Amino acid sequence: MIKKGIGRQIVMHYFIVIFLALMLVEVVFLFAIRAYYYDTIYNMISSHIDVTVRSALISTSAGDYGEMEYLTQILSLLKLPDAELQILNSTGDVLISSSGFRADKPVQTSDIPQALASGNTAKWIGRQATTGEPVMAVTTTLQPGGGQVYLARFVTSIEKVNQRLLEITFVSMSIIVGIMVIVLIVSIGLANSIVKPINNIIAVSAQMAKGRFDVRVEGDYRYELGEMGSTLNYMAEEIVRSNQIKDDFVSSISHELRTPLTSIKGWSETLDSGGYDPDETRIGMGIISKETERLIGLVEELLDFSKLQQNEMKLTMTHVELKELLKEIVLNVWAKAELKKVHLRLEADEESFAVYGDANRLKQVFLNIVDNAIKFSHENSVIVLHMTREEGWVRTAVQDQGIGIDEENLKRVKDRFFQVNTQGGGTGLGLAITQQLVELHEGELDMTSELGVGTTVSVKLPLLEAQEVKTELPAPQPDSTEDV
């Protein structure tokens, strides 16, 4: 007995469909065989009638004999082996029969009125009134010389035919039973081929639900089951990777928070003890202020990420002149670039690039990208900020000549908490936040990089409609290039 579940459903549906199909074929087959046997008998008698009736009427004349002698002559000419021949009048009374028996009452089967009405041969299949034997009666009209109408009725037993049909039915039903047994075995095998992998996947899923992400779906399953198993394995790998990334993040953020807090605590205790000259006091207060700003930056980054994850980030959308925004960003990071001897250059195809967005959040996007470019650039290299118009879009590409990113890390660099260089500090959330802010502005962020050559980060944002640009912004000017 198959237990309840998808296996039983597969077996039952498969079994029922095949059973109904076979039964339909069986019924059609039996009807066809029955019609074939019955038509064969009827055609044989009809052929005999067509051949003998005409010759009998020609060779025998009713005027030469009395009625009974005439009917006896007709009977002898028309009789057929294995069939009783009856000569009837138009009312169905049996006048003479090849069996020698006369019926007590008129024959009232449907073949008689049909033959009289049509003047042709008619057929009736049923049971003999006296014996209950299954018979076929074939009746045709006789009208010698245009005189009185007689009926020649051939009655033959079809009991052997029915017996043969019954044997054929038993054989065909036996074949159907054999086929259904095979179908049952095949369907159980088919069900097991589906259910066993599903049970395996369920078992692995249950272990994963308990926190065991080291287990995997084993087996070379095909089609959807294979995809399901691969997806579950991939999910487990991603969870393991995400947990590792979060562990690295906790370790990194703990270090990031501990370092400035240690500096703040140390200088606070030092200043609290007194006895230091104003220069040392000023240095200590400067360090405390710098480390405090650093802590604030870390906390704000975490708060931004939390808001983005919960879809609570609110944007103040206005018309933003993107080129002016980039000029401001270049000025903000100029000092940091100078310390590393990195040159910044802004290149634009035209004067005006107006977009609709949140100026502060867009500034955060490009500050993060440019800051990363400076952080990973070599000394005396150049970082180019290139702006181009692309059919209703503006693309801003930040291209550096830094250390670059290998192909494997490039695929993951925008994942949250991921850091290519875990020793470089930070939360690993910068690019993840940047990516989501760009998407909130209905834009796209792309990255290309080659290890040892440099990285290009491009941000594609939708431009304002042409009418708004003409009425609110100055007309475009020739290409310009600015160095800072």
C-alpha cells in the first residue's frame, strides 16, 4: 500500500488515465469485432438471397402449381445450410418452414414490416421466442409474376458467434489487466523517482532549518528537481557566505569603533589629569574631534543602510545640476587627494547636466565613489570624472589608475558587508548603500576593473525633460575640461 502523498497521487492519476484509455479502446474494439461478425453473417445471407431469389422466381411459376407446391419448390431452391428458412405471408404467418415446424402465431419481429415497407432485405437480431436462443433473422420479399407477396425469412443462430465474442472479450480483458499491472509497476517507479529526491531535499531542508548549513543535497537529479537541489545548495552557500561576511563585519566594526574610542578615552584621561601645555591640549582635542567625527560617520553609514533595508529612506527631490555637484565634490576631496599626490580631473561634453534627485544623497554617492578611487590609487596617478549624455541619460564615470579588483571580488564588491581588503577599515557598506541610492534615483551603477590597471565606476541617471532644461538652465556650451 502506497502511503498518502504525492507518490500516491502520481500513481493514481497515471493508473486512472491509462485505465480509462484502455477501457475506451476495449469498448471500441468489442463493438467493431461484434459488428464485423454480425455483418459477415448478414452479408453471406444477403449474397445468397441476391443470387437465388431471382433464379427461383424465373424457374418457378405460381400458375404451374398449387400454393403449397409452389412454396415447397421455392423453399427447396432458397434453403441455406445452418439456417432455417421460413416462407411467410404479408401478415407474418408462417406458411412453410425448412424445419418442418409451423408457428402457432404470426411472427412480429421488426424485420418483417421493414422488408414490406422497403421492398428490400431487412435484418433483426434478438432471441427466439420459443427457445430463447440468440438468432439473426434476414427477411426479403417475394412477389412472383406481380401477384401475392410472400416473405422469405432466414433465421440463423448466433450463439457460437456470441461465444466467440465472449472469448475475445476475456482475452482482451486479460491483456488489459496485464497492461495495468505493468502500468502500476512503472507508475510506482516513476513516483519513486520523483518522491525520493523530494524526500531527500526535504530532509536536507529540515537540517538547514536547524542551522546545519554544511549539509548539501546529494544526487544527480535532472530537470526541475535538479534545479531545486542546486538552488537549495546555492542558498546554503549564500547563507554561509553571508554569515561569514557578517562575522567579518562585526569583527571589522568592533575594531573600527574600538580604535577611535581608545584614542578618545586615552586623550580624555590625559587631559583630565592636567599639567600639559596648550599645544598638547590642542593636539589632544583635535584628535578627540577627529575620532568623534569618524565615529559619527560610521554610525550614520549604519543608519543609512538600516533605512534602505527597511525602505524608510526619504529623498528630497529637486532639480540638481550634476556638474556643479561634481565640482563641489572635487573641492571637498582635494586636500585628501593632495596628501596622496593624486590628481583629479573633471571632463564634460557640455555645460548643463540637470537631473531630478536628492542633492545630498547624490553627493553621498559620488563622494563615496571618488573617496574609494583616491583610497586605492597610486601616488602621482590621475582620477578622471567624465560626464557624457546618452539619449535622455547622463553617465558619470569615475576612472582611476589604482590597484584594481580581480574578477572574483568584482562580482561581490557591491554586496553588503563585503570588503576586498579587510585591513583597510570601514564597514563594507559603502558600495551597497551607493548602489541602493542610485536605484532609488532610477539609475544604474556599473563597475569594470582590471587588477593592477585600475577601476571605472559609472553612474547612469535620467536627465530632466528637454523643456525643463531649456526654461530653467543655461544653454549648452562647447566641451570643457577642468583640472583640480
